[in-house]
Amino acid sequence: MRAARLYAGRALAIGVLCVIASCAWTSAPDDLEAVCAAHVARAPLTARVRIERGVFVDDAGVFVPRGIGSYPLLELSGQGRDADVLAILDDAVRLGRPLVRTNAFFDGGTSPARLRNDDGSLHEPGLVALDRVLAAARARGVRLILVLTNHWPDYGGAPSVLRMVAPGDALPVEAFYSDARAISAQQAYLRALVSRTNTVDGIGYAADPAVFAWELANEPRCANASLCDRGTLTRWAAAMSAALRDAGAMQPIAWGGVGRDGEHGEDLAGLVREGGVEILTLHVYPGVASSLETGAVPPATRALVAAEQGAAWIATAAAAARALGVPLLIEELGWPSTSGDDADGERALVLRAWLEAARAQRVGALPWMIGEPSRPDYDGYLVRPFIDRATTRALCE
């Protein structure tokens, strides 16, 4: 409560004071299951999500998505760890967040879950693993945002594709967005994925209601002055969106960038007008993208400053999306707690402020992230549902 007392009297222009000032860093009450159950289960997955007049619509009408991030699903499925896949999906349902953002790419290497080999050819066993993930999600009423590549080298991504198309050239990662060979290779991959028929249940990917959206990339960015201009990412997005539609994709197309207009080469208006993007995205990590990273903010107040700063980003991004007539998804928001006394309570305080800001804007949010029950917390962002009780309550409210 020390930090809460420091900030309790401060007026927060972004409207999160009532959340922050009332948050004690304590464990959640015993009615946790009931709180979470209030948001469990919408309509069965009988039809695709649509976007109408800038909002999401399904068979039950207009809704604001409630989701969670979990990238390991494909990898676990490829390893034959189906019980862990089901545990993650079941946790998403128990949290009342039946929308999961996850990988639909795995490029190169030797993992059985890889979707492309080092030479760029498709790896059928990995595609079958993705089939199983989709079928399992559909059976549990969970929709998936399928991320189609990564700017970063994790699971291959753009660096791996560049090695496939230009072996030995050591191209910088930004070449992925303008090199004709890389663009052609990525388009071919998207066409193959969208035109696939699931080997588990015979449902075509192009019309699968379990696919909430196709996401063009995780955190695409192009700020290399020799390779990028303000239109580079927009042109790349247009090429990828065209490949998806040409292959028959009927679900919405999401961006995947961090969503800070003018930074990292992102032109949000251009992406919507010319890039074929129908869902804008925002990633909220004040701890790694602000004064909080430099140590300028005292440790006792870092969490509360992060809550304020993240909520301001959310309000700004929501206004930009509304002005462009498209929905926004805050598809990553995470806080690695710094409190040794009550790490769970500190993270709950920050996430609750951000999620309340998202609700006030009627914007869907997907906190980062959950994993299988035995997963180590590699980077401080892992949420353990119903073990981290204060955080779980914040996610369920």
C-alpha cells in the first residue's frame, strides 16, 4: 500500500485514479471462480467474426473481445503435448477470455512443429500440428488470432525467411519488407496456409470460424533509412493482405504492430487506407519503452506510473482507431512486477488499470501471457491462472 498512498491524492487525467487508488496489493478473495465465471461462454463457433462499422460482430451481436496471449500452442502440439495445448485453451475459457493470440509460423530448424523447412518448403507434420490446435480451439469455443510471421528471430520469422530466399547474403531484417524474393516467399506461405483443409475435421482454414483474424506480423518495424520510407510497411501489408484475400481468406486481417503512429515506420492511416488492414493493434509495455526503463522513476512508484502511462497510450490508440473507422485490439499488455513483497498484487494493480482503461474505450484486450501448467517464467510476464490469484481476478473482472 505504500505506493498507493503516495499516489492516492494525485489526479490522473486519463481516468484511472479510481482503479489505482483502491488497489491494495493483496491476494484475491475466495470468490475468484465466480468472478471469472461471469464472462465464460458466448455463442458457439458457428460463424466467423465480422467487422461492421468499426466494431466486432458475431452471431450473438456486437461484442468487445476478451482474450489472452499464448504463443506456445503450435510448438506444444508439434511435440505431441496435446494435454498442455488443451490446458492452455481451457484456462482461456475459465478466465472468460476465449480469444487466444498465437503463432501460425515456425520457420526453419529441426523442431517437429516447424511449418517451413530451412529451404522454404512446407513441413507437413508441423501443419498437421497446427490443424490439431485449430480443431481443439474450435471444440472448446475458443477463437485464435493467427500471427503469420515475426519481426524478431524467435521461431524463425523474418530473419529466417531472408536466409531462405538469399542464403549467405546476411540481409538486414528490414529487407524482409521490401526484397521482392522475401515478399514472394511470404505471400506463397500465406496462400498455402489459407487454402489448407484441416486434416483433423475437414474444415478449410479460409472460412474456419475458429480463426478470429489473420495477423500479418508480430511487431513489424522498418526504420532503416537505407531500406525504409514511411510507405514501406504499408506497401508490404497491402501485398500480404492481397495474398490472403486471393487465397480466399474470409476472416478479418489484423496488423500486429506496436501501434505507435510514426514510430518504427508505422503509418496507421496508410495501413488502413492502402494496406488492407482491418484491425489496428497496440502493445503496452511501459517498462521497456519509457522513462521507467531508465530508472528515472523511483521503484516505489514505478507500477503506478506504468498504470497511468499505459492507460494514456490506450486512450490515444483507441481515438486513432475510431477516427479511422476500424477496431483496435490491445493484443499485448504486460508488466513484470518489481515488488518483492507482493509481485502478484503489484501486477494485478497495473493490469487492472489498463484493462479498465480498455473497457472505458470499449476496446478488446489480450494480456500477455499464459502457458502450459509446467512452463517456466522466462521473462517475468507469465501469468499462472488461479495460482496468481490477484492477477487472475484482474483478468476476470
